[in-house]
Amino acid sequence: MTVSDMNSKDRTRLIQIENITKIYGNGQNAMKALDGVSLDIHQGEFVAMMGPSGSGKSTCLNIMGCLDTPTSGSYHFDDVRVNSLSRNQRALLRKQFLGFIFQGFNLLSRTSALENVELPLIYRKIPAKQRHVLAMEALETVGLAKWYHHTPAELSGGQQQRVAIARAIVGKPKILLADEPTGNLDSTRSVEIMEMMKKFNREEGITVVMVTHEPDMAEYADRQIFFQDGVIKSDTLMEGQSC
Amino acid sequence: MLIRETIFLAIRAIRRNVLRSSLTILGIVIGVAAVISMVTVGSGATQKVTDDISGLGSNILHVRTGQGMRGPGGARSSADAFTMEDLTAIRNGVAGIVAVAPNSQTSKQAIAGNSNWSTTVIGTTNDYLLANNWPMKDGREFSDNEIKAGGAVCLIGETVKEEIFGDESPLGKTIRLDTIAFKIIGLLEEKGQSNFGQDQDDVVMIPIKTLQRRMAGNTDVDSIIVSVKDGVSTSSVQSGIESLLRERRGIKQGDDDDFHVRDMKEIIETVTGTTTVLTALLSAVAGVSLLVGGIGIMNIMMVSVTERTREIGTRLAIGALENDVLLQFLVEAVVLTSFGGLAGIVVGLSAAALISHIIGVPFVFTPGIIITAFLVSALVGMVFGYFPARKAASMNPIEALRYE
């Protein structure tokens, strides 16, 4: 089964990247992070982007996450051309449709797990009571409901990342973008996190795009994309994975 | 973002660094406290002066020769003195008057037996007591005959009595002023200090005619005191006196008066004007501290924004708009300076209460200045917090997320 086969299936295309490049700096210091990458991602996919450091996988993820803009080429998210959006419009897109998970968890320190999870809802202007209920539900799904009043310093790395996942999914995003989500965790915790992401992908239908350099973690994905020197070297649908 | 959450967030961010936050707002606290205490004590001083002068009688007009004086004790010009005929003309020609009293003053040694005392001698009539609402303690006022003929009789103030006669009753005794022996016919009620610090009881009153004839050797009246009836406007009486005196003194149309009618209001304005200018000046100096405090706020907010770069990146990634971040840091600065303002108000009012108590002026609570001080401190936060907030809001989320 190839990627093009899957395109023929009746699935909504969520991300359409066409021949994008990304150049950092200019003149002699110019560094080409992406050199003509084209890529489609459909709703419900679980994609792992792999490759050595500096291969462009993180840059690609940042562009998908509307955190960065490509130097050339076009990027459509849900048929919206992101290139032509203003900084603020891109922020609105993030707010409504995207959930982020970072390698370093990026939870607010000295702030309880519950409040961390509530944060995206505050920006969505959801009233306090409802916010509280939704955040507790999200913590429940990552198995941390009992820990809601603990601050990140009082939680283990795995627990912190689970709080971060709860924060990412509490707003019911269309797509979950994870940048090395298990990079700071031991293998047992890593497996927990991956199982959890897999569960959200399967049960909630949330599209997941994950950057990782650990092949074990990439095994959880339906599709593995390898980057090298700013281009896609291979793009494979995994055997035995149902779509 | 919801404003309640933003304020809550700001308070929490401030509480995380209580010591640093307190030191940061110290400039604002001192600035606001200084302005508040200056203005409050200044208002107290103004009110004391106003009360004191009003206590002299707000319905009294002073007519003097020369141009208008700026404040009490100014120089007299060489304009012609008034005469008793002027007083008669005023009494008959201007409506709404209770009393018109001449006032010619000189300094003399008062001697009785072995005692002598340097005092102020006022040549006047009984109207002087009426105009100044000054009752007798003992004895009697001048008789008509004594006033007309210039009798050698006098009324003495409490201080003169104390200094010369001690506990004895002075009535019927004589004191000498220069070489003239005056019979004491009355003792004046104690009046205390004037607002310019003069002892008003250190006085000997004699009939104006006696002073003119036997001491000055002329018919001059230095100044005239006019007491206006209750319910009659002093300004209408003032203009009545002015036109009458212009006519009597032969001042042509268009020429300046060579005399001046002042009411107490004018004296109050002159004195309070000085206090107000001083207060404003001191407050302006204190206000500079607010500016310095504002720069301190900006400095610390810049540090805070840099420290929290990763937090800002995270917020931007998970859904904060630029304006949400801008608002967050702006509100933090405003909350910070508002706390400073509140603390400054408390400190300033306490200081003002203490200073007022020490220097003996009333404590005047001015709600306007409290509100202004609070609003100004909030404004300082807004102005000086804007630049750091702008810096936070315009961060590149990717770089901010990577920031170590």
C-alpha cells in the first residue's frame, strides 16, 4: 500500500504542503532547512516524522503548526492557505485547531495541573465553571484526575507529559503536533505516552503528527516519513496498521 | 482572554516575587506618598490661614491710600491721606454699611508709675470696636464729646493691662503716651493673635482727634475700616466706596485710583495663593519620583519578560493571541503600580496626619487627590508597562519555545 493509494480513499485532507522551502539567515550564512518538501496529511492519520538532527523534520512540524512560515511553496491547512495569513490569524488557527506537545513539556511552573490544562480554554474565553469541568475530564482521560492540584515540580516527567497531553487535547483540536514527546522520558514512560497518543488517535479520531528520532516510538505511527538534508527521503505506510 | 483571569494571573505573577515586586513599586509608593502628603498638608495650611482670616470678619473692607497692595505689609504710596470728612461721606453716601471707623496707628511707650511698655496706639472711634466685633471687658467706650473734642482718654488691651498693671484694675488710672496723660476708661476683651502673628491685645485706643491733634499734628486718617451689613454684598459696597472716593479725590476718568479697597477675600486669596504655589511646587518635585518609579517598573518588567520567554512561547503556541500576551503583561504592570499607588496613599495620608499634627494645621482629607493619585499610578503602569508588554507580545514563538 502506498501513500497515493490512501489519497484515493475518501478521507478529508487536513494538511497540504506543496514544494515548500525554508531558508534561515541570508547571504553566506543562509541555511536551507527545507528544500522542496511536498506532503499531504489526512484526517485520522498518525504520522511519525523521523530523520537525523538538522534534517528539517522539526522545521516542517513548526510550519504545520503555524508557528513558522515557509520561505517559498504553499501550505494549506484544512483548505486555508496559511502563507497569506497574518501573525494573528495564524494564532487564531492554532487556538482553534491545533494542540502542541513539546519535548520539554513546557508546563507553567508553580501552576497546578488543572490550571495548566485550563489555559487553552481561558484563551478561548470559556467561562470558569465549564473550563473546570472540561479540564478535569481531560485530566481524567490521561489518568491524572487525582493529581489535579499538583504543580509540575510535584509530578514525574511522565506525569508532566500527560498533563501536557491533557492540555493539548482539552480544546478538542483537529490535529495534535508532538515534537519529540518522549525525548525526555525513560522507555516505560515513553510507552505510556505513546499508548495514550495512539488511543486519542484511534478513539477520538485526532490526527497526530509526531517528530521523533526513536524508531521504537515511530512504530506506533501508521505512517513514517524520513527526512534527510531538507527533503523527504521516504514516506511509508506501515504494514498491519489499519487506516 | 478574560479580564478577571488576566488580573488573577497578574496578581499571582507578582506574588511569586514578592520581594522584587515590593522593591520595584517602592518608587511609586514614595512618589504617591510624597504628592499626597504635600497636597494634604498644603490644603491644611491653606484652610488654617483662610479660617484665621475669615475669623477677622469676612464682611470688613479696608480702605487704604496708594495702589493695591500685594499681600499685607506692602509699601504705601505718597497719595493723600483720608480725612474724617471722607468717613462721613462714606457713611452717608454708601448703602449697606454698619460702621465706618478711622484707623491711624503709631507706636508709643506707655508709661504708668514705674512700668513702661512699648505698644501700638490706634486713633479711632467707637465704630472700630463695632466693625471688628470687639466687645469691652470692663469700663465704657468713648463718649461723643471725647471723640469730638479729642479727649485724653483711652481703652487698653489685655496685654497692656497685664504688662503695666498686672492684676490690678486699670480703670480710672492714667498712663502716659509721650508727655500726654491719658485716663483709662475701658478694658478691651481679649482677642488673641492675628493670623500674621501680631498680638492684637497689645493696643491702646484713643480718639482719632486726640491722635491727630496732639501727636501727629495733622488731620490725616491713615486707613478706613468699613463693616458691611449682613446680606449685603461686599463688592457692591466696595464699588460704592470706590466711586465716591474717586469723586472726592478728584480722580479723572481713566486715571488709576490712588487708594485701594480690599476685602478679606482678597487678603485670603493673596495668602492662600502663596501656599498653593508652594504646594504645587513641592508636589511637582514629588511627582518626579513617580516618573523615576515608572522607569523602575519598566526595567523590572523587561527582566520579567525575558525570564518568562519560554512561558510566553508556550502561551503563544497553545492559543494566546498577541493581544492576550500584551494585555497580560500590561495588566501585570498596572496591577503592580496600582498596588504601589494604594500603598502610597496609605503612607502619604499617615505622613500628612502626622505632619499636620506636628505643625498644628487641620488634616484636610481631599478625595480628589486620592483618586487622582491612584489613577496616575495606574497610568504610570500603563505607559511604562507598554514597551515590555509589546516586547513579549511580538516574540517569535519558535525562538521563545527554544529559549533556555
